[in-house]
Amino acid sequence: MNAHEKITKAKAKLMLEHPYFGTLASGLTITSDSNELTFKSDGITIRINEEYIDKLDLSEVEFILSNGAMHAVLGHIGRQAKRDKWLWQEACDFAVNAMLVRNGLVAPEYVNYQPKFEGMYAEEIYARLKEEMIHAPDTNHDASSSDNEESLSSPQKNQTKPKNQISHQSQKNTTTKEQEATQELQQQFEQIFLKLKRQESLPAELQFVVPEYFSYIIDWKETLSNYIASYAKTAYRFLPPNMKYLYRGIFLPSLSSDLLRIVIAIDTSGSIDKEMLGLFLAEVASIMEVYPHYEIDLITADHKIHSHKTYLPNESLEYEVNGGGSTDFRPVFEYIENNIDTPTALLFFTDGKGTFPNTPPAFDTLWIMPNNTPTPFGEIMTLKS
């Protein structure tokens, strides 16, 4: 089995065993380059030394492809800022490889892997590496000055990089066309992430390598928690006691009857694509897991109401999504006014492209959108920062 046959087989195995890495790796261009000692990824192409690949086990080739795939993702995320380019690439490599090992992939000899960097962000690793370089007596890389590319990564006289360290990603000045291609790739990477997230097939500890993809989840929980906390009425009373535990002789306070009732409306119009709709529904399920003591009225609508169901604690989220027409927000507000008693707040998942009511409702509204689209009333929370 030659190098390219081994790579083809490794890609197939990755798709089955590690679908996130396999999906990303399937889009990479792989070329032979005898000038490379091992391999190098520039975020789009992996350049390999075929003799090096020939010596590796299939599992090690899987590791290399996964490494190149993750560097492709990182190559389109601007987190380097003023950090030293070379040292930042080292830090990213350590973060990526620690995550790959954590997911059961077999690291070839001499790759940038150290167990001490497991569970650390690239920024943390960078700071650790920089500190080590400052105190290393034989370093030729000046890390004693401030974090700027000129002072840290300008070629020094007789400067050499450590041997046997592989898969360093190069960064180039981009033209307008290259920038557009970069944005397109970034969108593809985000779509792959969302798809595999819904399928619960994301790698373990991926958040340490690409925290940007998880930022909307963090922002969602924190912002929603603060929003709900400002309305939730947690008045406790002992008469009557909580009947759930009374038979065990445990007297716990029961919540008063004016407990928060959440209404969630989901825009199912034609302007909402499947990726966005899946994201909306995933967040509804998240609310039910994080806030199990609230009643949730779930409404789906485009220019008319398609469904309404009330969910109580411990009920699983089951739904049918119908729609695809134009967007009109008015029927939702009219329906709530006529059919739901004293809602505390409405969370409306939408892209914001539709007809709004002329007057604000009596209850507060939180518009949850992928972008910060202006609305005539209510608060706006974006799913991505």
C-alpha cells in the first residue's frame, strides 16, 4: 500500500470512527513534496513527504489528516492577534494534538504533544511556552519582549527551530479573492460543526481548540439565565408543602402558583434554513434541560400558526415543523393574547425578517436571532457573538 492509498484508507476510517475529523479531512487537498521532512498544512493543502507516510501505521496517518483538518479550521479563525507567529503555531499544534490524543488517535513520534497541555486553550499554552522560552538558557528565539510579531518572529542570526517538530501551519497575506474563499471555508466549517453537534458526534474537548464555535452556547446560557432570573418569581411557602417529598417525611417548600411561564415561538418560514432551524430547536431542548421547573408553551408559525403544545417538567421535546411560507409575526402575538393566560415572557426564535405588530404586547419579548436585526420593540439576543 503506497502513501496515497494509505491516505485514502485513512480518510475512510476517519469518516466512520471520527466523523468530525473525517468530514473536514475529506475536503483537504493533499500533494507530494519531497522537500518536506514530514508534512505541513497551510490550512488548505497538506504537503506530505511520501517516504515519511510510507513508514507510518494507518492509525498514525489518521492522526496526521486530523491534525491538518484542525489546522484548516484554525487557519480561518483570527486569534493570533499580535502574538509571535511561530510560537502561536506551536501552541495551536500542542492544543490540537492534545485534543486528538484525548479522542483516541495515535500520535506519530516527534509530534508536538505533551500531556501537560491537555485541557488547555492555545492562549494558555502560548503563555506557558513563552514563559519557558524566557527562562531557557539556550533559546535563540527572543520571547522576552512584548507580544508582537516583529520582536518575536523576525529571523535572528543563526536562529534554528527545534528538530522533529512537524505540521506547522503557514500563514500568508491574502488577496480579496483569497479572503472571500476564506470566509466561504469558514462558513463550511461552521456548518459541519453544527451538523455534527446535532448528531452528538463532536470530538471530546473540541471547545479547547475552537472555543469560537461554542461561544454562542456560553452566551446563550448566561444571557438567558440572567433574563429569566429577572422575571422568575421564586416565592416559597410551606403550606401546602411540596407533595413530591412529603411521603418520605421531608417537608420542602412548594413554589407559589405565580411561577414563571415561558412562551417560545419558532419562525418556520421559508427564510429559515435547516441549519438555523436545527439550532433553534436545539436551544429549545436546552431550555427544557436547564430550567425544568417552568412551563413552556411552544408555538411554530410562519405567516400563520402551525402548532402549539405545552410542555411540563420531565416531558421530552416532540414536535412537527411545518411552514415554509412568508413571515408575519402578528398571528403569534394575537394567538398568545387569546389562548395563553398571563405569559411572563416570549422568546421568539427568528431571523427578524417579517411583519411586526404595530403595538408592543403586554408581556416582554426576547428576539433570539443569528444576527442583530433591528426590531420595533423587545430585547435582542444573538446566538453567535
